[in-house]
Amino acid sequence: MKTILGKKLGMTQIFSESGESIPVTVIEAGPASVTQIKTQENDGYDAVQIGYGEVKEQRLNKPAKGHFTKWGAPFKKHLAEIRLEEGEKYEVGQVITVADFEEGKKLDITGVSKGKGTQGNIKRHGHHRGPVTHGSKHKRLAGALAAGTYPSRVFKGNAGPGRMGRETVTVQNVTLVKIFADRNVMLVKGAVPGGRGGLLRIQYAVKGREE
């Protein structure tokens, strides 16, 4: 499946020919290099490993350096595996760029959401707040979590305060609006997970739900 790695640069807007404002996310995608070919015989499955982002040799540990040297691939900061569709062929050192994608196609984009730290149940889960009248002690508290007599404990998985954000999130069927091949930049409609500079995995949407 056509896949590339990139980083989020920010958001802006463009205008269609009819004058409609379209919010877009600017992504610097690739170039990504093929760093390893995995086969059914050697690894038990067929896949391709791609790398993105330049990294100095002295910043790699010995296992990583040995991996790149063994395959004769350039040193890369980020690695990811992509599954192969029937008939797809790749070679080590092959470069994947935004020019390999088509404008108007649907994409699935995966990234790590912004971390919000420890938050209360209202912000984290969208709970209703308590009465704001005089004497109320439960304006933003979670309220009762369990009965006192039985079961006399709080069940696991109850929605409550805790760490929020910094989770792997995938947005599906995002429209690829514009490609600037000379700058390795693509514009996609709407927002994608993460903050500026966050690593993203961009691939064509799964067949059957592109529309």
C-alpha cells in the first residue's frame, strides 16, 4: 500500500476556484527510502521497511548502524513497515516522494495526539458539571463512582480524571488537496493529529471506504 512518512508543519487555508475557503494541514512528506525488504521465506511475512529523516552516523547505536550497513541503505532517523499489495515491487534504496501520490485521493494519516497532562473528568471525558448553586460541593467533581454497600469498590475502567492525550490517533479518508513535488509538501483537507513537527504516517485509504 502506498505509504510515506512526514512531519506536520502547521495549518493554513486555500481557496477553491469558486472562492470557497478550505482549511488544510501542511505536511512535509518524504523523501523516504526503502531500507529493508522482508519476505515470507526469511521473516514469515512480506513487507517493506522505509526510513525518513536524516541522522548523523554518530547518533546511531551499533545495532541500528549494523542494520543499515547490512542492507546497504542510507541512515535514517525514523523507520516504519508497510504491507505490500499484490504486484507491488520495491528495491532497497528506492526513494518514495510526494510525486508518487495523486491529488484528490483519500488518505489515512496516523500521528501522536498532543499531550494534555493530567486532566479532570469533564475535559477528559465530556462529563456534565454539577449544580453551580450556593453550597454545592460538586461543580466539577466526578460524583459517585460506586455503591457503598455493594460492591464497595470502584470497577476498573470507570471514566475519571487522569492522563489525557499523547495517544496514537488515525484520521481516515482525508482528502489530498494539493501536492508541491519540488518542495516535498502536500496539503490535506482538515486537521491531523499532533503538533508542529510531529511525525506522521500517510497512506492511501483502505480500499472500499475511499468515498
